[in-house]
Amino acid sequence: MVDRRDGARPPAGSLVNDPRARAIAVQLLLIAAVVAVGWSFVQNARVNLEARGIATGFGFFEQTAGFGITQSLIEYSETSSYGRAFLVGLLNTMLVSGIGVVLATVLGFAVGIARLSSNFLLARIAGAYVELVRNLPLLFQIFFWYIAVLGTLPGPRQSLSFFGIAYLNNRGVILPEPNFAEGAGLVGIVLLAGVALSIAVHIWARRRQAATGKLFPRGRLALILILGFPLVAFFATGAPISFGYPELRGFNFVGGFRVIPEFAALLVALVTYTAGFIAEIVRAGILAVARGQTEAAYSLGLRPGPTLRLVVVPQALRVIVPPLTSQYLNLTKNSSLAAGIGYPDFFYVFAGTTLNQTGQAIEIIAITMAVYLVISLVTSGLMNWYNRRKALVER
Amino acid sequence: MKRVLSTLVLVAGVGAFSAAHAAVLDQVKAKGFVQCGVSQGLPGFSSPDDKGAWTGLDVDICRALAAAIFDDPEKVKFTPLSAKDRFTALQSGEIDVLSRNTTWTLDRDTKMGLNFTAVTYYDGQGFMVKKALKVNSALELSGATVCTQTGTTTELNVADFFRANKMKYEVVAFATADETIKAYEAGRCDVFTSDVSQLYAQRLKLAKADDHMILRDVISKEPLGPMVRHGDDQWFDVVKWTVFALVNAEELGVTTKNLAEMMKSTNPEVKRLLGTEGALGQALGLTNDWVARMIKRVGNYGEIYDRNVGPGSRLNIERGLNKLWSKGGIMYAPPIR
């Protein structure tokens, strides 16, 4: 469009010759055309589904699902509704991608920095790792962890035992389950308060250090706040948290908290795979910081550790964050490969089982697309916000 | 990906379908082959042999269909489908007929815009366990982990069975039959559940088949048969009567071997069946010798059964319910007249 910031009025004349009016008219026509095409698709599909007697609408969300799901974070049984199954799948996807993003970031940073290490062996191992995981298909890696690694573990009756507390077998890892008695809530509150206070002290100490240069022993204080006080509270309330240990009964272990092998295999594969890419992004980010920065830090007397942490990484983050967002999105979307090994993620439970049982392909695929879109947009929204905060502020 | 594509076809391609809704039989004749959806590999029902040719009971139904239409059992193309993808493939018109050990249920017959035609195999759901577990009845399975294939009636039945008997269980559902049996073999589950015929078929794939046993309990009715889309009655009739004709042929004793003699038979029922009298085939939109073509190329129902799942096969499943009604089973077809 023509920008008339200079305030000059267009010459008076017919609307047809007015470039502004013409531009608006064209835009309106285009929008109308897009809406009409979209509407005709919807209408067409609706009429024809009806003609073929295929059920339509979203009523199925309230019908009984009737199938079981291996892992659910919320209460779920075969008598729950499809809507409930939808939530179970969504939470399972969020669980594996949430944990995956955190672990992949930690591992990716470690490997990326290791690859730049002056230690020959460390740098080569990190390099070999990156090349290996980046160049093998992800689905293959998922199968590798699921079939070749976890699948070869012994059965429940020959489980590998860790001091009789935790067990490892081909049904997963069975850990002691915490049981909360009365008073456990207080311990939790003390713990949360400790964490909150530590963060507050940390922020305050940093500001003070920036202003006056004085150091504050915030590490020791945090230890007391997060570990010390909750422990005191724990014993003062009469040890309200105990552990239920798993027991072998019948076919499998009863009691205890279990991590299913499908989850473990998917998580390990996603984390190691994505970490390979993140490592390269981190390496690129660090190399993008001028060498002079490091030399300047050294000449000020900073040792390599603080130099990396305080000088190089904060500047590198500006280069790292945008491509990192893509990796987070990839990890989340790749989690739909869960279908290959039967981990009940969103795609598998909803676009797989639910679609098949209800036969309502159009609604379900549309919802599935919308859900992944929302997850991805929220993730990149958060990352963009973080990126703006880290961006170079010109003074 | 495949299902997403199918769905897109379903959304975008509807204009063409609705306007024409062209008769499937005419389309099939025009393109020169039947597009038939089968399972991805279930010995006895549909699996490729060592030369890559599809064999099995479900496959032979499609071959019979091709024989009836084209007098050539090879004029059929097979689309291997997972349990999960099968209905979308049929709804979207990717295949003409779904002959993939699919259980006839009210839900599937009504809500999906699809129709079941006839029953080709009366099955029921059962359980396979390792002999070492020393389990004798399905009622002893409380607490067990069960492997099953997702998107099947099996998945729903097993939930009903355990709930009705107040037993605990844990289900691990996989997308394909192969993944399911592999997971069972690797010990991920104590129990593998499916239709009994499939249990026999899948057991053949295990490294040590003799270490596994199929429990006697049958917990459901699973009538399996081919499906077509709603809205084309002629094609529906063709598929339905293909199955009925195969059963009628067995009842009348018409086999591949004695077909030449039977063509000269004076028995009016045989004459109507083989088209030497009347014009029953034409009413279906086929030729009058349509049944003779099927028998010549594929054989009658009994021959198909024996060759694929019965004594002539490695599966060797008792005919049981699938015997003709006149021989103690429930396999029964309306008369051809």
C-alpha cells in the first residue's frame, strides 16, 4: 500500500482511481474468496458425510471409550469417556516432551561445551556422539532403545533388584512409592517456602552484588532453607512420609511407582537425539562470541569456568535461543513417533485408537492438528519472550 | 501419514464422489481390477508367500470377486492395512472392499458409513500364554499384563472381560500385529489376546511355538467378513453374494475338480448356481457363469477354508462353527434362485 505519512491528500477523483481504495477492495475480495473456499470445503464435507451416513459432530467426546491405556497421569478406566482419553493422551505427550526438553537441554549444553574442550579425548567423544545420533533416523533409535536395550531385560520373576527397594525388568522400572500421611502437607509447604525464599535471596544478592560488589553466602543459606527446615518439619510432624515398597505377587510387582519401558525408551531416544542437535547449536553459539571476549576475561584474571559462565554463555545465548526453539518444537512433534512402540501419547490415543473406534476421521484429525499447533505456538511464544529478554539491549 | 492423507482425500475429494457416486462395479470394470484392503500379514488370512503373491482366506474372497467379474483371480490389487487405518481407507475410496478379518458390530455397521456384507469366518476371542506360567483358565489371569492390537474389538472385549470378572489387568496396545506379537515374545506381556484364529496364526511366528499355549476360553463372538461403503447397493450385493455363492457351492458339492461334470448336471439348484439355467448373474451386473468362474479359479468355501486355515495349511484350525449348517456348524447362505 502507499504510505502517505507526508500528509498529502490524494487528488480528488473517482474511487476507481484512488490507489488506497483499490488496495482495500482487492484485499476484501481476497478475504472473501478465501472464506468462500474454506466454507465450501466445510459444507461439502458435511453434506457428503451425511449422504454416506458417517457420524459427524463432537458428541463422541462424552461417550464411553471402552479401551484401556497403559499410563495415565489422571484417573482413567475403560468406563471413562473419549474426552477423558483425550486428556490422558495430551498429558502423556506433555509429560514426555516436558521432561525431554529439560534433559535434552542439559545434555545438549554439556556435549556442546565438551566438544569445544581443550581435552582431546573429551572433545572427540562429544564429536562422535553428535555425529552418531544426528545421522541415524529417530524411529530407528526409538526401536533400538525399546527392543535392543529394554526388551532384553529379564522378566518380572528374574528382576534385577536394587537392595530390594527398586527393581528393573522388561515391564519397566519399579520404584518405591511415597505414601503421604497427615502432616505431609506441612513439610511440602515448608519445602516450597524454602525454594521461594531461596530464589528471592538469590535475586536480592545479585542486585546487591551488582550495586556494591559485596558477596553473600547464598548457596549455604539455600541449603538450609531447602533441605534443613523441611527435614526439621519432617521429624517434628512425626515422619509423615513413608515409602511403599513393590512386592512380587502373581504375574508382576504390586505396589510401588512404575515407569513403563515405552516411556523410558521414547524419552531416552528423544533426549539423546535432540541433544545432538542442541550440542551443535550451543557450539555454534559459543564460537560466535568473539575470541577477544575470552581473552579480555582471562586478562582480567577470571578463570576458565567463570569466563564461560559469566562472559561467553550469556552472549552466546543470543545466537543459541532462536534455533533452540525449533529443537524444542521438533522434540514435541517427534514424540508422536510413540505410536511405533505403543506409548500412549496424544497422537496414538486420539488420532489412533479414538479415531478408529469412532470412525470420525475429519473431526479428530482437525482437533489433532489444532492441538499440536497450540502446543507449538505456546512453546515458541515462551521462547520468543525469553529471547527478547536475552537480546542485546542497546544503551 | 497415510491416515492424514486419507482424511484429506475425504475432505477435498468429496465433490467428485457426491456428484457422481458412480457405481463401484462400473468403476472396477473400467479400471480393470478390484482394489482390496487386507491385513499386513496374518498367515491363513492374508499374507504374501515367498514369491510375494498374497494368499489366505481373506485374500481368496477378493480373488473370487475378481474371478466373478473378470474371470481372472489375478485382477486384484491388495492394500495392506493396519487395524487402525482400515476404515479410513475404505471411507475415502482408497479401496473397493475391505476383506481384513474385521468383526461385524452394530457400531461399525452404522456410524462409519460402511456396511458389512456377509460372514466369512466365525471367530471368538481367546488368550495365548507361555506354558511356563502354568495358567489353565482365563479367569486365573488377574494382575496380568496383556498385549493387544489397537483399534480392534479385541481391545474393547478384553477390557469388558476383566471388568466383568473383577480382575485387574494392564493393557499394552500396539499399532500392528507384528509389533504386538514381538512385544509378547520379548516378555513385555504375560498374555497375548486376539481372535483365536489369529492366535494360531501368530503362534507360527514365534521362535518356540511349542512353549506357548492357547487357553480354551473364548470370551466373545467375532463374526468376520468383508465390508463395503454405504450407498452402493449393487456393489454391496455383488460382494455379499460372492460369499453366499461360495458357501452354496460347497453345500451342493461343486468343487474345482468336478466343475466340468457339474456344468452338465441336471440338478436345478446346481444349474442355477452355475448359470446353465436362468439369468441370475446378470441381475447382479455380472455374467451368468459368475459362480462357475469363481469355482474354477478359486474353489468353493470349503476348499478355500481347507487350503488356507484348515488341514491343508500349517495352521490346521478345526472347522468348528465354520462347518456348514448341514454338518453341525453355523455357516449358512441364502439360496441362489
